[in-house]
Amino acid sequence: MGDPVPEATDRDDDGFQDDLHAPPDVDTTRPSIARVYDFLLGGKENLDVDRRAAHRFLNVVPEAKQIALDNREFLRRALRFLVGEAGIRQVLDVGSGLPTAGNVHELAHEFAPDVRVVYVDNDPVVLAHGYALLNHDRITTIIQADLRRPETIFEHDEATALIDFSEPFAVLLGGILHHLHDKEDPYGATAHIAERLVPDSYLLVSNFLDDGEPRAKAAERAFMDSGCAAAASARGTSSAASSRGWSWWTRGSST
Ligand SMILES: C[S@@+](CC[C@H](N)C(=O)[O-])C[C@H]1O[C@@H](n2cnc3c(N)ncnc32)[C@H](O)[C@@H]1O
């Protein structure tokens, strides 16, 4: 058995300060996946409601904090490949999340300082933090757009100002596809992005996979019950991609 899910508290008594830097119209009574993920990564931009959602998940998957850290490490290795080896100089990070240790543009710039990065997220708290972080950055920006309407990403003025979509670019879909319900068509969104890729471009995907692991359904339910996320059963994303004739390059995940 895992730890009990903490009760909701009126005041913060768990060592965190609930002074989230959120725009006034953000509903802080509901968890957000960006803030839950921030908690799992050891960040401070999360609320009591987010931590309770995280604990529901941790009860099913006690190693969830390590999985989150491993996912960031995977991104770092992938950027080393994309920028350091494959010569990518334009990156679209969809579902970028709250700033954390080793942000994508910082990692990319370790390998090439001229890489242009556009962060995309639909969470206004992520946007607020992104604007603050990137205030004076001329080759990195953040836009508010939704993967469920992928065309809005590619048509966004700030994205097209920074990224030339007729030149090779990389799209990162890190830890996002499983937050789209099946009825929101994660495969269609992925396919839309795939169709935008020009030769020598790359698509990175990391997501939960219901491959029959006994805890997969319980983990999915924990997310659903917390009200902040959708299915953990992104099975088929890769087969949908393969059926479109993509070739998968997997070395970045193992080096
Ligand atoms: C678990 S975090 C992943 C962060 C980062 N990509 C990583 O791999 O470490 C998922 C992010 O996707 C964002 N997100 C969820 N659904 C989205 C959507 N439909 N469109 C854009 N962003 C979305 C959330 O706000 C959150 O910041």
C-alpha cells in the first residue's frame, strides 16, 4: 500500500508555500497536470490540490518521481542527438510544462547556441512562468496553443516568426499524448504534426503505454479520478505512426 492521499488543507502545512504565480483567472481549486508534474520533479510551483492528485498516482506507481526525472533525462539525451548529432536548429516543444532544471532551450544551447525554440502549452500558469523566464530571449519563446488543434500551433504568428517550417525542425511531444482522451484524437494530432515535417525533421514522443502492465489501468484511473488528466493508454500512437510509413530512430533513448 502507498501513502494515504493527504486531506485537503485550508492552510499549507506540508512545507510548501501555496503562493503560486498564477494569472487571476486560473482555477486553483482543480489540479493541473503541469503543476502535478512539477511536484513529481521536486518543484515548488504546485498547490495542495496538485500534490493530492500526485499522491493518488504515487499510491499506484510509487516510482513516479523517478519516472518523471527519467523522462527529463530522456529529453536531455534526445536533444544531444537532435542538436549535437543530427544538426537540428529549430525545436517546437509541445506541452512544455513549467520551467524546471534543464529547460529544453538551455539543454539545446549546450550543444548549439543558435537553436531556436518555441515552447507550446495550453496551461496559463505555464505561460506566465514562461514569459517571465524568456523575457529577454530573442531565439526562444512560448505560445499558448492546444495540441488538440495542432494547426493553431503551426499558424501562430510567434511560431512562424521563429521557426521556418520549410526547413528541418524537431517537434517534442514529451509526456503529453496520454493527456488527450481518445475522443480528442491524439493519433490525429500526431498525424497532423507528422504531415508538417519536412525531410530531415524529427518527432520525439514519450508517453505512458498500457502494454498490459498490471498497474496500467489503476494508474490511468488515478489520473482520471484526480480530474487533471486523461488516458494512460496511448498504445497505438507508435503503430499509427508506423502505418504512415515513418521510420523510427531509437538510439537517443538508449545512449
Ligand atoms: C507532463 S507535462 C510534460 C512536460 C514536458 N514536455 C516533459 O516531457 O517533461 C505535460 C504538459 O502538457 C501540457 N498539455 C496538456 N494538454 C495539452 C494540450 N492539449 N495542448 C497543449 N499543452 C497541453 C500540460 O499543461 C503540461 O504542461
